[in-house]
Amino acid sequence: MIGCLVLHGFTGGPYEVEPLAEYLREQTDWKIVVPTLPGHGETLSLRGIKHVQWIEHAEECLKSLLETCDKVYVAGFSMGGLIASYLAVHYNVSKLVLLSAAARYIHIKQLFRDIGGLIREGWQGNLLENELYNRYKVKMTNTPLLSTYEFRKVVTIARPLLKKVTIPTFIAQGEVDGIVPPASAAYIYETISSRQKNIYYASRSKHLICHSEDKAELFDHIYHFLEDE
């Protein structure tokens, strides 16, 4: 049996990666696991949660898959991509998928473009219908400042390990991502030591790459990458 662990991002939840997980469930008979990291989910409760708890929770989920599956893949979105890279270095993971992985973060120019779009929608009376606005309004009002420092600790731990990633890796990045710049994907591609590595840029994707307009093409690329021997 093949297992696949799919990790969401900082201040997010399984909903961020569920479209990919559902696609893989439809295409395969793999055991797909999409955990909720401590303090995350539809209702955030991050106060007092440490970065090691996120990593340890992901580790426990991976260990469980490794005990029951012949082969295990790990995919991670944003901060989940960094945790996935950490797991790939320390455990017997067969393939790695990194989605908008936050080796670098905050794409200032695109973020201002997104804010400009929100302002225009506000003038037109459509602001409350904007998914970006609604998602990030909740995140900004429910994320303790100390939790942001815990996120940065994940980056500090995981980024130096990228050069130790040697397994086949698929890197995907949205070209209009206002949180993680395309330069992050290029940096990861150049840094990892994998002999088999692919990089894919989704031209219409913002940060939530699994919810992008061109997600079907992205998912097809991921599926074939994981299926190929």
C-alpha cells in the first residue's frame, strides 16, 4: 500500500490542501492522511502552541503511515512544505511535493496588488464576497504575534535542511502569490540535492494554490510525478 501525508500551512487547516487530497483519493487507492496541526483548523487556537508541536504532530502521522504502508509520499503547503522537507530528511519518505513552500515569504509587490484589488472591490460593494479578504481577515484577528515567531522558528529549522533533501521532489508555485514569492520556489529548486526534481509555476495561482483556477493541471502534474517510477 502507498501512503500520502498532506500538510497544510500556518494559520490554515486541511481545507487548504483538501482539493489535492480529494483528487488523489479519486485517482488512486492510496491511504491519504490530512492532519490538522495543533492550534489550527477552521477555528484557530494558536495561543501557547509551540513550533515543535506542529513538527511532532506531523512526525507522528508520518510514523503511523510508515508502519502500515510499503511506500510513503509527503506533500506540504506553505509552512507545511517546510515541515514536509524536514520529514523527508529525517524519515524514509519516497517522494516529496512542495506547494508554495515558505522558504521565503511575503511577496510585497503582489501583496500590494491584492490589497489594491480588495480596495476596488470595497468601492464596488463586493468586499464581503471576496474569499481572500474573508480568509485573511480571520487569520489577522486570531493569530497571536508570538505564533508568528513560532512560524519563523520552523523556517529557521527547515531551511538549512533543504540541501539534505535527496529524494525526488516536485516544487509548485503560484506566479501571483502575495505571501510566498516565486523566488522561494527557485531557491528551493537550486538548494535541494535531489537528482530528480521538477519545478512548476501556476500562472493564475495566488497563495492558496490548491484552490487556484488552474489547479486541475497542477494536480495532474503532481499525480503523474508520484505515479512514475
